[in-house]
Amino acid sequence: MSKTGVLKNQNSGVSTNKLVKVSLLSAISFILMFVEMPIPGLFPEFLKIDISDIPALIAGLSMGPLAGVAVEVIKNFLHGIVATTTGGVGEIANIIVGSSFVIGASLIYNRKRNIKTLILSLVGATLLMVVVGSVVNYFFLLPFYGQLMGIDAIIGIGKAVNPRVNNLLDFVLWFIGPFNLVKGIMLSILILPLYKKMEVLIRPAN
């Protein structure tokens, strides 16, 4: 067999291997979407933290940002089919916000793969998710819910938790931004002990 043929077979094997890993991580991520945890007293009840971004983050750190985004897209596509309550709007927002975290972390980490860079990448990714999540909710997701429930109703839900909330911007500043900050910190804490153990198993062959 020629060298070209060998290279083609190797590339095909790597691509298939990556596809299998992305599919497996997507399935795990989809299941984790149903494990949600509210933080009563700090945020409205409908803001619930889940850890479904961890498999996408592992994919992004190990195989590049596109693999991580693929996991985000697949998990939300599946969720949109079987469990959506927003007609797909919530899933689209979840893709955008989750992908911002995954892309931010993987782009920084893949420059120099060590623990220090990993920590820096998670800090940067968390801050990026706070910004992107705030923008997406202010211009996209909350106005959508406002059409269904009424903006005043949403603000009222926020005001019941925090009297400082008087408008949509207050809602984003007091709830959405801090919520994504807490979520980013939690995901970062969980990924640090998990990643190095799993990297050996899922990292693509050179």
C-alpha cells in the first residue's frame, strides 16, 4: 500500500474515532441536562444549574473547540426534540452560551497544555460566558419569555427574590450575570480533577 493510502486510512480512523467520542460525550451531556439544581434565595427558581457542559468542555479541551461545539449542538438538538418548553429558543440560547464557555477554554488551553494554562482558560471562559449569557438573555431569551408571560411578570419574579430588580437590565445584572459566574466556577471546579484522568482516554492520537 502506498504512503498516501496509509495516510488516508489513518485519517479516516482518526475521524471515525473522534466522531465516536463526540457522539458518546453528546449522549452523556444530553442525559446530564435533566439533572438540574436551583439555588433558592439567590436566583429565581427557573434559573437552574446543570453540569451538561462538562462533556462538551472535555471534548473541546481534548479535540478542539469544534468538537466541543458539536457536543453542545447535538445535546440541545436532542433536548429540543424530546423536552423543549420554549419551542427551541432556550436550546439555541444554551448552545450560544455553552459554546462561549467551551470555545473560550479550549482556545486558550490548546495553546499550551498544562495545568496553569487550564486554570487560566477556565477563568477566561467563565468571564466570557458571563458576558455572552448576559447579552443573549437581554436581547434574545428574556424578551421571548416576555412575550409569553409578560415582561412585568418576569421582573416581578426577580423582584420577589431581590427588591433591587426594577427592569430587564436589573434582572440581567443581578441574576443572569451572577448565575453564569456561579455556573462557570462550579464547572471549573468539577473539571479540574476530572480532566487529566479522562484526557488519556479521549485525546485523539497524534
